[in-house]
Amino acid sequence: MTQKDLSRSAYDHLWMHFTRMSSYEHSPVPTIVRGEGTSIYDDKGKRYLDGLAGLFVVQAGHGRTELAETALKQAQELAFFPVWSYAHPKAIELAERLAGYAPGDLNKVFFTTGGGEAVETAWKLAKQYFKLVGKPTKHKVISRSLAYHGTPHGALSITGLPALKAPFEPLVPGAHKAANTNIYRAPIFGDDPEAFGRWAADQIEQQILFEGPDTVAAVFVEPVQNAGGCFPPPPGYFQRVREICDRHDVLLVSDEVICAFGRLGTMFACDKFGYVPDIITCAKGMTSGYSPIGATIVSDRIAEPFYKGDNVFLHGYTFGGHPVSAAVGLANLDLFEREGLNQHVLDNEGAFLATLEKLYDLPIVGDVRGNGFFYGIELVKDKHTKESFDADEIERILYGFVSKKLFENGLYCRADDRGDPVIQLAPPLISDQETFDEIEQILRATLTEAWTKL
């Protein structure tokens, strides 16, 4: 198909996700046809730096022939078989591999095809677990404001973004919200990270107490919260949350759909912050995006009642633990170990942050925050008061100019206002100082021009 045909066909037939479709009625649809390393190329041959690893996914970079060849080999041997009362070697091997990486006694792996399904699975599992142990009233969940946990009805209920939920209400009852860890806009203890962390954790306990501990099943938290713009945990935060969950017999779910598999420099992000959850949800980087897969990893303690008598977790997905995806996941993890991708992130995260912090000299940059290879840059109207943009300015500056201009200047990333206006960056884990410098230069040119349009 010609470039024009591709664009027209995309508008006519491809309903793109989270997309204002009307914006492409008379404009070409950006069409990416190839990837190599940290770069992607459109149908006109133009190169862009992939500053978001696709969607926090392509950890090992684009164009990894060995992962593609692994998929081919597995498809020729066994293209599909379900894990509904049956097993196949690659699902077994990958489950064992993940259990080996996971902390504590998280040894049971329930495969899904994506992150939202993994979160949905975790909530359903938590509900049934408490029924099986004789506490049937424990069914509610606590998550954090602005947090994004997925689009299925249960996961969307756990999500803390009202605008994303409003079109689909009524949602699943029993999902309640507590404060997040955005110290840049902390209502209290903004100059004391440890005190702020304790306060933020205690807000979770207050919500548990308000709902009644005998009704709360789980707390869902991301190690670094994505929506709102990369909120890392303050010192001691997760240790306090763990104490609170133990005190009230509430399961701690670490939603690592974005943060697992090297994004922060460890295989599972909970290890970086020193806590052991009861459940980990993960997806995205497990295969570096070369084939879809997700998983809910569960502690032996929580799995135990499901392994007794005639008890069954009545839940599953046709393509969960798909042979091709499992094989690619194993090959991807081999690549991680062989090339030391986690250590590469740990060795270079400081340089990435320092490069982005050069942007503080721009009047529009209020905050740079994050961890590993996962950062957010919050844009403001006034650095001293932290005044943000109004709705018209967000539409005109963030979406009407910054988002489009970054791409036009050769950087694919995310400019978003789920919370406050933020540019998010999460390049492939193979990125180096040359990548960081290119990102900073494009951001500098774009944001300097954006400031003149306020």
C-alpha cells in the first residue's frame, strides 16, 4: 500500500487505542514500519528516538533477531496449547524462571496476556482467597489517587483517574483511593521525604480503617507510580505499607506491569525498594514486546488454599502462557542476563537523571523525577509557585504543540496531563549517554519554543 493508502486505511478501519480519532480525519496517521536499537522509523523513512520503549515495553531494544527466531522455532514446534488443566514445557520453564527471580515465597505463576488481565486476576484471586480462609467479607481494595492499573472493569475500578472511569460507570464496587507519593505537590512534609513517606503510607491505613479491616482484601501499589508522572516512593514508604498490610491482614499487591524486568534496574522493582509483596503483577518487558504475555505471581501462602481438596480458581485466559510468548520470554531473560541489562540501568540511571536535570534552567520545567530508566518532567507556568496550566493552556500547549512538536523533532515519548502536565520518558534499557543527550536536546528545543507560546 502507498503511504496515502496506509494513512487513509488506518483512519477508516484501525480504531486506535486511547486516541481522539477525529484528529486524523484530515491529517495523516503516524505509521511506524521498522525499529532498530533505540530507534524507530516511519513509512517515509524518518528516524525517531524511541523515548518510551514502545509503551514501557521494548527493554532489549528493537530488531533483536534472536527473539524473532525463537518465536519462529517455537511456532513450528508447538504454536498453541492452553494451560487449562494441561501444561507445555515453555510455560513450565518460564514459570520456574519467574519464581526464581521473585522475592520471598512468590513461587506460583498465573499467566495472562497483558497487564490489565494480571491486575484483574490479582483482585479476583484476593477475593476468593479470603472466602477460602473463612473471611468472606474481605473483598475491597485500596489503591492510590491518579494511579493507572488497566482497562478491564475490575482493573479500571482500581485505577485512580476519574476521567478514565467516568464513561464506563458504574464500575466494580469496593475500590477505594488513598494519597499517592507526589512529594513535589505534597500537602504536608514537602521538605522531609521520610516524614512525607510515613504520612502517605498512613493514609492507606486510614482508608483501611475507614472501610473496616474486615472488608479490605488488598492494597494495589506501583513501585514507581506511572500516571501523574513517575512518583517514586519516599524512604521507608514501602516498609510502612508492608507493616500496615500485615497488621490488618490485607494483601500487598505490587503492580509492576511497567516497573518489572529492568525498568528500574532490577528484575522485580520491589527488590529495589526492599519489600516483599504477597502478589506481583507484571507484563510488558517480560518479552521486550516481541510477543504478548503477562503474569500474576503469587506467594505460596496465598496459593495454599487453592491447592487443597476440590478448590479451583475459576479464572483463565485462552492465550495465557502461550507457547510462543513463553519461549520468547525465556530468550529475553537469557538476553538480560548475558548482556547485564539490569546492571547497565543501575550504572547509568544517575547519568540519565543528571542529563534531564539540565532542563531545570528552562522556566517551564518544574520537576524532574523518577528512578532507573523511568522519568517524568512536570511542566509549570511558574517555577516558584508551582502554578500549573489551566485546561485551555493544556489543550493548546501540551497537546496542541508539545506532543506534536516532540515527535516532529524526532522524539517519540508521552506528553500527558493525567494529573499535572508531564512528559514521560522510558527508553529501551540499552540506551547510553548518547541517547540521553539526544533526548535532552530535543526536549530543550521543544520546551524553549513552547514557553514562547504561553
